[in-house]
Amino acid sequence: MKKRIISLLFVVFIPSLLTISGCTSNGYIGRTQVADLNYMNKVNKAAHQSQTKVIWINPPQKKTNRE
């Protein structure tokens, strides 16, 4: 019975802890991503001048420091 509990611990519990800890770190400590509004405004202005419609599906992102 003890061997079964120990093997269950190694097979289920420890890998799940490693997975959870991996999900919480994103490699950007103290940084966040926000939409790059300057770039979006430039593209929208150029598109408007050439009578083109722009639809942002995935807006461009830039990394900034958290405040």
C-alpha cells in the first residue's frame, strides 16, 4: 500500500505542481503588454488618407514597465 501511495505521489501530484508553477511565470517580471497606440494611429491615418478601412484583429503589442 505504501509503494502505491508513493508512486501515485510521483506520478500525479509532483508533475501537477510543476505544471502549475510553470503556468504562473511568464518571463516578464515587472513588465506588461499593452496595445501600441502610436503605431495604430499612424496606420489608421495612412489608411484613412488612401480610403482604406483597417480592422485590427490582433492589435500590435508593446512591452512596458508596470506602474
